Amino acid sequence: MDALSLYELNALVRRSLEQCLPDAYWIQAELSDVRTNSTGHCYLEFVQKDARSNSLIAKARGTIWSNVFRLLKPYFEEATGQAFVSGIKVLVQVTVSFHELYGYSLTVQDIDPTYTLGDMARRRKEILKQLEEEGVLTLNKELRMPRLPQRIAVVSSPTAAGYGDFCHQLQNNPGGFYFYTELFPALMQGDRVEESVLSALDKINSRSDSFDVVVIIRGGGATSDLSGFDTYLLAAACAQFPLPVITGIGHERDDTVLDSVAHTRVKTPTAAAEFLIDCMNEAADELESLAARLCDGVRNLLVQEQQKLVSYRNRIPSAAYGCISDAKLTLLTVRKDIVQAVTASLFRQHHRLELLQQRLADASPEKQLARGYSITLKNGKAIKNASLLNEGDEIITRLYKGEVVSVVTNKLSKK
């Protein structure tokens, strides 16, 4: 029997496929192992998984030549806001080819972004449905926004222009309100968005008493990097966060899952700052309104009380005024009598004090010394009995003028 070489068999397969499948075909598949080389060509795999077991049921190697890829990639990413990466589902137009050395492959000619948009919308819908079934979808929205949201935890890239715009807007607000901001750095694009933002939220949660709100801002960047904000874990974390979460991710398309569960969603970082300033303005306006109402209320109350006083005065009979006048005159008379009586008593007591002072002066030791008396002291104490002295004791005799120091040589005492 005649035998074919492998090359001949592969060539036969190639010719058969070209004859049987000469056209371009639209296929639905999931991207896998997407990579580009230095020449700009994109090499990938198309896979299909079983809906129940998620196991692979089909796989094909794919190629997008550089002249197609440089047009197809930006078109797809701009239309979907999704990066052209592994893991997304696509609807692509392909031609079937077979190479004797490289085997079966699909060459991409075109792509339909609406299919991917639909799949992304379906995935977002599934995440939101899951959160709703778990009872956490609207938890963050139900939190009360603080009257004065001045302490702000910011999740953003430190080098993002949007972060600078946000801080500048707060610092230069027309009302002169004070805001404290603290940055918790995170990657806001690429395949580590979810991991990075979750880490920042964990740090904020450990210090939740230090902040009033959380602001997640992105600003700028490619819309294709927004897929990181469409994950279940990130949405669940924000939905259950204990502080109100404000998102300003900077895009015009439909809300991401993160936007859908956040307390407040605005379009840009600047709009997030304006929202916080508006909250402060509302609080200031309310305070001014309350102050005005308080002033008006006090003024009206004073007017009412004044009117009551006038009414009470008019109701008092004229005879009562006469009684009041007589009582006032009596009080003035009694006051005069009390003053006179107190003055006379003070004068008598003052005179008595002067007499007592004179008697004390006459009885003072200095007065007695001046009359010729003396005082004998031993060890600083007055000696009234000679029996208390012994021979050899030193004594001091104090006279009216001067002192005499003596030593006892003999003593006479009367019993």
C-alpha cells in the first residue's frame, strides 16, 4: 500500500480545509493566553468551557496580524472600556487555516464589541444580583452622609492627575472650609486594581474612627482599565464598608459595579471634591438659617413679654400706685433711721475701744519699767520667786533703759 508522509498528509488537510471552509466565520469564544511580540502581532488562544463544569470543551490557536491588531485593539477597548486581555468573551470574525508545521489556527479579521459589552453587562448584572441576594447591595447607600464630611480617606494613585485636582479643589473652596485628606495609595489600572484597592480599604477600615468618608478616585487613564472595578470582591467590600464611599473614577459610560454599590457616584475626582464642598455649604446654610430663626424667635418673645408687662401695668389700679408710693416713702424713712442708729452704735463702740486701748497701755510692762520697776530673767523667763535661783546662776535684770547681767552668790528667800 502507498504511504503518505506527515507533510503530505498535513498538506492534504490544508487543501481540504481551504476548499471546505473558504469564507470568514463569526465565532463566540473566550480569550486565553493573549500576548504580543516585538513585531506587533498578537498570538492567543480561543477556548470554550462547559457552562456547568467550567471545563474546557474546545480550544484553538489564534493570530491577529499587526496590521489588523493595531486597529482592532483600540477600537475594541474604546467601545467596551475593557482591556483586550485573557478571560473576556468575544465575538470575532476569523478565517480557518492549517499550516503543515504549525497546524490548525484561526486568523482574526474583525471583532464585534457589542457582544463583549453584552457579556460584561451580564457579568455585572450577575454580581449585583448576587449582592442583592446576600442582602448587602444597598448597605453603603443606606449610611447617613455626615453633616460635615471633613476627614477624608482617599484611595488613589499618588501620581494621578485626578488626585491632584481633587486636593486642589478642596483646598481652594470658595467657602474656606477646612478638609483633612489622607492618601491610601492604590493601583488604579492594570490587573492588580482589585487587590490594591482592597488592601487600601482594609487599612482605612482599621482606622475607621479617624475618617468621615472614603473617596475612590481615578481620573484620566484608558477606559480599558475599568474592568478592575467590576469584580465581586471589590463590590462586596465597598457595599459593606462602615463609611460612606464616594466614587469618582472618571468615565462617561455605564456605571461599574463599584459605582453601583457606592454611597455616591460622581463622574470625576473634581466632581467628588465639589460634592463634599456642597455638603459643607448645605450645613453652613442650614446653620445660618437656624441662627436667623433663633434671633427672630428671641426678638418675638421679647416683644410678647413687653406687651404682657404693659398689659399687667395697665391692669394695676391707681390706688395701688399710691400704696406703692407710701410704702416707698416708709422704706426711705426706715432706711434713714437705720443708718442713724448704726452710726450712733458704731461711735459708742469706737469710744469704748479707745478706753480699753488706754487701759492696756497703762498696764504694759514698758509703763511699769518707766515707774522704776525691773524684771529679773533667767533663761529668758521672768523670776518671781528667789527660791528658784541657785548660786552661780546667771540672771538678767531688765530696767526701763538697759539690762544688768548678774551671777547669784547668795540668795534670801521668804517662806
